[in-house]
Amino acid sequence: MVISHLYGELRYTFLMIIRAFLLIFFIVFVFTSTAFLNPIPTRKIKTGDRPLYGVSYSFEQAGWFGVDARKDYVRMLEEFKFDWVRLPFFWNQMVDPTTGDFNKNFDDLKFAIEEAQKHNVGVIMAIGAKTPYFPEYHWPKNIESQVKFGEVVGFDHKVADDILAMDKKVVKELSAFDNIIYWQVENEPLVGNVNKWKIDPSLISQEADVVRQSDSKHRPIILNHAATGFYDNSWRRLLPILKKGDVFAVNAFFKTKGTDFITAKVLGREIHVLWPDHFVWPVQSWFAFSPDFSKIKKEIEVNGNDLWVLEMQSEPYIKKIEEAKDPVLSFEPEDILAGEKFLRSYQIKSIGFWGVHFWQYRQSQGDFLWKDTVKRIVN
């Protein structure tokens, strides 16, 4: 009788554990399925006010896609009513390593600023060691060789003075252009690239000071962060550097891909499982686990600054030019419309689109839908 009773209790306990496991599995399944099925959540737009719209443009990236960089850049300024264009300074490509003088690639940068001025478009100049577009750190080999894998470059690093000197040189050279509206000091400096390099706020603070002192017009600066998730509060370390009138910006990507899907170390050997084609990971649809733009915006405004989005995903992840021709893309033109509405629901003051070179490439292949979709929003 005792054994029978004990058996009954054990059986009941086992069944309860199974039920609890199934319930947890069901909750996780529903939670995950919802995130993947609705990667760009629908939110109510509180106001119909038009935000400022901008775009990032790189002559190098345009060349990678095989489009005519200068011609298509001017065409972009003519076709879209963008309020600003963000142009990156590439230290390793725009400065002669022997003489230290600016070269013909820097002339492309000046051309871009001049053309923007002709079209009454403001310019955000992204300067520093880490600027937009792969591989992110665009510093020369003699600087790169002095930075170890995974290092955080602070004010006391041996390359810090070189970075500050180049900031000063670029600002002094470009400060004559009246249509430069902001200097962006470093790009996502607290987020490591493929080499896990980061820029410490101690150096960013000095860079901001150098930029302010070198610009006779004393234009404001922009600092930014990737807004990676609820767990990442490192961006707060940048706030003390900002002054009134400066801008803090985040990026908003919705369907991301990585290089490796799984990375592990087994018995001293690294195992890499490449990211599957056509598989993307949702970013903004994990409820409390996604970046909280409302919370970030409130904190930024308390700090006396506006919150912008410098990069809103407006293209699929393309690592090889063949992927740009794929009839099945992980990000579609309608996702641009949904993403812009999602951000406008937070009353973001300015939204920058990331992907213009892809739109231009698709247009060269006879697909005008990408370009026309953005024109519907901006124009």
C-alpha cells in the first residue's frame, strides 16, 4: 500500500514536470514564432509630421556595386528630396601614405559635398578611425599594425595622437563648406568590428574637442551607437561628451545576418558554421528584449539632445554581388515602408536610409521598385 502510494506521488510529480516543460516550450515557441513572423512590428503613428530624411553614400561602395559613383550620386540628389547625406572619410584611401597629402579620392569627397550644396542638401561628415562601410576601420596599414586584435583604443594608446591629428586635418580642410551641418565623430565606436577593435569614450571625448576647436563655424557633432538590445547600456558612456545642440544617433536594422551562424571551440579547435542563405534574424520584434527606442529617446532628450536614426535598414544583406541578383531576397521594398512607419511611431526627428547603392544597382538591372519605394516616403 505504501509502495503504491509512493509510486502514485512520483508519477504525479513526473507528469507535472512534463506539463511544465511543455508549457515552457509552448511559450518559447509562440514567442519565437511571433518574432520571426512579424520582424517589423506595426505601431500606431502619433503624428503626421514629416521627419528629416537622409541617406549614407560611399563612392567606394557604389564602385563595388558597379554603378557610376559620381553620375549616380548626382542623380540621387536630383531624384530624392533628402535633407542630408552622410559621407564617410576613408583615411586609408584618401590620404597618400608617403606624403600625408590628400589624394584624388579625397577630391571625390569634396565633389560630393559641393554637389550636395548645389542641391541644398546638408552634409554629415563621418570622420575618425572607424567610419561607415565595411571593414569599418579605414585606417592605414602603419596605424593598423600597432593595434592588436580585440584592443580598445583609448586616449593613451600609441595611435591616439595620429587619430586626433587626422581629425584636425580633415576638419580644417573641409570646414569651408557651409553645407556641412554635423561632424560625426567615429561610427559605432563601442561596437567591435571583425577584429574586435573598439574606440574608448576617453579618446572620443578628445576627438570631439579637437573637432570643435578646428571648426571655425563650431558646428555640432553626432555620436552614435548600434542600439543592439535591452542588455546593452554602454551607449550611456557617450552622453557626457555631448553638448546642447549635438545629436545622439542609433541604427535600426530589422532582419540581420552574421558571418557565422555558430562559432565554437572544441578540443582546442575552432568550429565555424556559416550563416545559411536566406535566413535572417529579427531584431525589433522581441518585445522587452529588443532595443527600447522610447527609453533611449527620453534619456537622450533629458541630456539636452535629439535622437536620430542614422541607418535604417533599406536593403538585404549582400556579401557577394551575385546575391544582389537573387530573385528571393531576405529584405523587400515593402519592408522599407514598414520600417519607416515603425520608426516614425517613436517621433524620431530624423531618419537616414541605408542601402542606396543597392537600389541603384537594382535599377541598373531594370528593377525600379526599390528607388520608387523610397521616393514615395521622402518626396
